Amino acid sequence: MNIPVTFLWPQLLWLMLALPMLVLLYVWLLRRRKQAAVRFASLAIVREAMGKGPGWRRHVPPVLLLLAIATMLLASARPMASIVLPSQEQTIILAMDVSGSMRAEDVQPNRLVASQNAAKAFLAELPRHVKVGIVAFAGSAQVVQPITLSREDLVTAIDKFQLQRATAIGSAIVVSLSELFPGQGFDIGAMTYNRNSDPFAPQGRAIDQPRTEPKAFVPVAPGSYSSAAIILLTDGQRTTGVDTAEAARMAADRGVRVYTVGVGTVDGEVIGFEGWSMRVRLDEDSLKEVARTTQAEYYYAGTADNLKKVYETLSTRLTVEKKETEIAGLLALVASILALFAAGLSVLWFNRIL
């Protein structure tokens, strides 16, 4: 794995040119020592006095010292590296489909139970500091469990899912955003029925209420909001509610990634209930577009095992983050250790410090 490295003070890297000079100085000192030894009248007397030569050990301490100097010079340029670290602040919204098509049994025992079991396993694997909220959606979307750290409350909310008709995928995204950003005044009704070209504009005010200008919203780069993410699980197509693409753009403008999970069959399945029947299809194209727009990923879960693996993957992906961190201190520590090793070996082998 390649870790990109940048430098805050790259001009100090020119100091690395001193390293070849130190190598040349060391070679010159070795030759000078040999020339001094030749001045003795008898080399045999010199060998006898010196005993067996140090051989390769003679060069180990200087090499370690050279590496220590190179590391310290590198640290002086203040290198920065993108390192994967555990996320310290994370909120995840689980937006889960509870439409009637979730009773289909192509995912055993059925789509709803499989998604409930996978979601509960996902919660069990999450670090305890990660906050989670749950949005359930069918013909409408609602928060069934506000953001909390209590895993027991989350599991209870998941177990209480009730199947309903229709599928409002876009509304689920908007309600999830409203849970993450409660102060932004999301109006689902305005977005659904186009009562106003600006869904965030006030729809009216009391006579005695002073006129206030809405706070301007400034979009950010898609995927840039690292403190929260949405996991959207569905098995069908949008049939009502907010347009899915519009909701995805709203999430992208706030930097929130929407990871989409498709459950069921792409070709569709005919399901019946209380005298009616219909064919439900998985709209993969729309889910892929939501993930692409928000700089996230789409996952297909055709079986209960696949769904569980998807959640395991998301658990790992969402609980770590890349941070650009200065590693000069780490390099300085390495340089110190190398210098200590060089001095220690020199004392141990030759009874002198280098």
C-alpha cells in the first residue's frame, strides 16, 4: 500500500546532499588509517599487536549513525502522511426499507427479517463510541430511533418494524439528513409536491412574526463530511416521495456519503398480500447513481449471507478515517534509536563511542 507523503518545509531536503559527503569522509578516514599502518617497519608486528581485525563489524556503527542522520534530516522537512486511524467522532444513519415487498422470501427467511438480522449484527460489531440513528421508510419516511449510543434502543426499534405500502427512497435520504442537520429546516412536503421552487424557503409566517432572511446554505465537496454517513437499504423502486436523484444531490452538497445496499432480485418477483399482487424490481441504476453522486459505494446483497458480509464491510469502512498527520516526531524517534544502537555497538565491540 502506497502512503503519499508531502513536506511542509521541502526546501530543507537539500540538506540530504550532505550524506554523500559524509560517506566520502568515512572512506577517506579508512584509507588514511591504512596508510598510517603501512608506516610501521613490520606489518607482521602490527597484525600481532592488533590481533584479529574487526572485519564487517567496523562498519556497522558508522552505517547506523549515517542512517540516523538521514532520518533526522528527513524529519527536519516536516513530512506529512495520510494515515488510516480509528474515527473518533462518527454518526451513522440506517435508512431501512419496510415496504410490503420486503416480505418476499427470495432472501431467507424473508427480506425484512434478513435485513433486521444483518443490521443487528452490524450494530454489535460497531465500536461503542459510534452513534447510530434509524430511519424506516415505505410510503413515507420517519425517524424510528433518534441518534443514540444505546445499542439496546436501536435493536428494539429494528424489531418493531411494520410493513407498509409504497417506497419513498428519496424521502428516506432527506429525513436522514434532517436527523444529521436538525437546524436546516428540511420540508418534505414542499419537496414532494413542489409547493415552492425553494424547498428550504419559509412557507408562511404569523402576522406578528418579524420577517427574517433564511440563512444562506453553502454547498461543500461531495464526500467531505467525515463525521457521519447514511446506509440506505432497499429492495425496490421509488414509487412516491422526494425524487431520489434530488435527495442524493442534497446529501452530496452537505458532504454526506450515502452507501446504498440493494436486497432481492434485479429481475423482480411477484408478491401477493390480502388479495393483491405485484411485481417488485430492484432499481440498481438509481442506487448506483445515489452512491456515485455522494462519493460512496453501492453493494448488492442477493442472499442473507451476502447482506451480512456487506454490513461487515461497511462496519470496517465507516469506523476508520484517513487523516493527514505530521510524522516528524516519529522519524525523530527512529533517528534517536539508530544513534543509540550505533553508540552501544561501538562501546560493546570496540570500547569506544564510534
